[in-house]
Amino acid sequence: EIGEATRVDTKARPSDETLRALAEMLLAAEKPLIIAGHEIVTSDAFDEAGAFADALGAPVYQQTVVTGAHFPSEHPLFLGQPSRDQKQVRALLEPYDTLICVGSDVLRMSIYSEVDPLPPHMKVIQIGQRDWEMGKNYAAAMAVRADVKETLKVLTPLLAEMGGEARAERNKGVVAALADRNWTATKAKRIEAAKAKADQTPMSADWLMMSLCAMLPDDVVVVDEGITTAAALNTYLPYKDRYSYLGNVSGGIGWGIAAAVGAQIAQPERRVVAIIGDGSAMYSIQALWSAASRKLPVVFVLCNNGGYRIIKQRLKAWHGNDTFIGMDFKDPPIDATRLAEGFGLKAHRVDNGADFETRFAEAMAGAEPVLIEVMVEGQV
């Protein structure tokens, strides 16, 4: 007999003494910056994270590897996602003096660089459950091992109380200073640039992400394994709640189609849209049969750029080599539309913006699984 499951309650909050010391350190920072991470999702602290940023008056980036909806995108203090380029991240962090990691990784990078992304003058504060993350790559001035939601619920009012009116006035200035470069402002600028690519054939990846996001309902769940084609997705997709976005955790590919099936089963009242690269799809294309078999209303947007573009980019970045061997799907080309039909899905291939918008609107209006194969730009 297996017996009964034991559930261990880990919703611990810091002691009053620790909370006050943490609040004092946070309020002493002249230019704090928050990195929001995946424990905001797992601890259900989406709203609490926004209130914490308001009370501290600190800009917010989400962690460099975006695994979920880590922070409300339309919050006036949200600046988006930093890259995994050490030089770019170092320049981004230079103006700040304190990095507050809220349930997040600490500057996880991708390719080795001699440049350290953390400026030497920057103090690190960590809040979260994962003790193995604390002090792993950088010593923390303060590390608090506690549940993110429970901590923010008591820390945020304490910051407001200790900061008083002077802090509240200071915070208004921070919000005003970010008005023309926060996520919302950046999205508006990118939309204008993307619109100029509406008639491009094969389709512009930037325009595709913009158009798709504009057509999504507020309660959608987006599963993102679009890799290179979906690079701009988080520029246009607003996170409405903690489950509105599912992204890549480890760097491995091939999980997206199956994850979309699982997400739709887990959230049957919401619509799931999966953005999948053609190379990624080849790892688990058979999961389309599961969507058809269970009649799950997932819309799969399969972005066909004719090869493993991410591997091309990595080969070029790591080795300066643009001799690509076995990375193109040209002889013969892969026909994802026919593959999907073979697994029992309705499927369409489109190569222009007008056809994509028509087919996507039809798919979202229906209640069956559909695959739309989108022919997109593909050269490195």
C-alpha cells in the first residue's frame, strides 16, 4: 500500500526582526532594481510583486530566462526582460546600486563572456525558497529563505510605514522617469516599427508576434517554444496573471507541443495558444495526436523558417562559424501542415499576414485543435 500523501507546508515568512532589517536595507538603497522570477508564479505572488515594487519605488525586470509570467507587464515600473548578453546586462545594471532578486535566478547567462554582468559596486539581496540559489554566483548582502508571497504580504506595508510620505513622493518621481521607457511605452514603439513589415514575404517574425498578440483574449495561456521567431513575443504579450505565459526552463527544446496539451488539460476553461518552432516541433510532433484525440481546443502556431536557426545562431556566436551542416530542412522541405493532418488536426499553411490573421481568427473562434503553419523569415 502506498498510503496517503504528505503535504509539507512551506509558506514560511521571515521573523519580525529579519523583516525590519530587510526593510531598512531596501530603503537605504539609493537606486534599487528588482529582478522578478518564477517563484512569483509558484507562490501565487503576482499581485503582491506589483505592490512591492510600488512601495519600494524600484524598476523591475524579469529574470533573464523567462519561464513564466513573473510580473504584471502593464505595471508602470516594469521594464521587460534583460538579454543574456553579459555586456548588455552590465551596461543595464550600472546605474543601480542594489539588485533585489525576488524568487528569481541571479543573472543566468547563456554564452561565456569575460565580462561579468554584475557591476562590482552592486549589492545583492535575495528573497525566495531556493537556498541553493542564494550566494551561488554572487555573495548576497542579505538572503531571506521564505515564501515570496508570505514575505511580500508583510514586507510591503512595512516599507510603506517606514518610508512614509517622503518615500511615497520619491516613488512618484521614479514612475514618471520611466514613463517613456517602461514595457508599455516600449511596446507602443515596437508596434509602429512592426507595422511597416506587414507585407513582408516570408513573414516578418516581429510582425507575426505583434499581430498574434493583438488578437489574443485576455484569459489566454500562451506556451512559447518559438525560440528565434518568438524572440519579440514578450515585447507584445501582456502578462495578465501568473498562468498567462509558459516559457522555456532549461534551454532544451522539444517540450512545447506536449506542454500545450498539458496546459489545456490543466486549464480547460481557458484557451491555449502554442507558438512552436519547426525545429522544436520535430522532437515531439506526435503530441499533436494527443490534442486531436482529446479534442483539446489548442491553436498551434508553427513557425517554419526552414531549419534549426537557434543552432545556427549559437554556432556563429560561440565559434564564429557560419558553415551550417545539417541545419536546414530544404531537401526535402518539411510539410508541417500535412504532418498535422496525419495526426488528425485541421491545419493550414500561410505565407502572408492577411491569410494568417484570417486563419488565426477562425481557429480562435472554433473549439477544436488547429495547426497554422506560418512561413517566416529564416536567414541568420
